[in-house]
Amino acid sequence: MNLLICVDNTGFEASLEARKLYQRLDDPHGEELGMVRVVDESGEDYLHPASLFQPIHVGERLERRLFAQAA
């Protein structure tokens, strides 16, 4: 699993929260378009501009704990 932190939610205030961690889902076609697929505040996964996020790296154990509730 990849984690991203939202660094800018301009234009997406209802679906993204700045400074929040998001789970990145694989979407090769979206990535070709400069987008990333994340599970946003609606609980659904959507494409958002990659420029709104920065990758964040945490240990595997912490990552599992962070998203244990989401599974």
C-alpha cells in the first residue's frame, strides 16, 4: 500500500482534507494523466491531481495499524 499526504486541497475541499493521509490505489492509466486514485472523504475512490499530494513512507507495521479500520 502506498500512502500520500494531501498538501493542497484547493478546489477539492469537500472531498480532500489538507494534511491528511490517504491510501493510494493502483491506477496506471490515471498516473499517465498525472492523477492518483485515493479513497477520499466520501469513502469512495476517485482520481485527483497528483500535484495535491506528496508520498509519505512509514514502516509496514504502522501502515497496517493506520488503515486497520478501513479494511
